[in-house]
Amino acid sequence: MRSIREFWIAVVTLPPQQHTEAVPISKPPG
């Protein structure tokens, strides 16, 4: 698995719609 930094970097670069699919661990507020 990639480092946590690279993981979150990819999460930040992804559009809001992909956040829910890419980050099932912690859903964004709202």
C-alpha cells in the first residue's frame, strides 16, 4: 500500500463526488 501522505494527496486531488467512493474509511462532514 502507498504511504498515508500519497493516499491523502490523491484524496484531496479527487473531486467531491469521488471522495465518498475513494474514502469509505472517513466520510466528509456534511
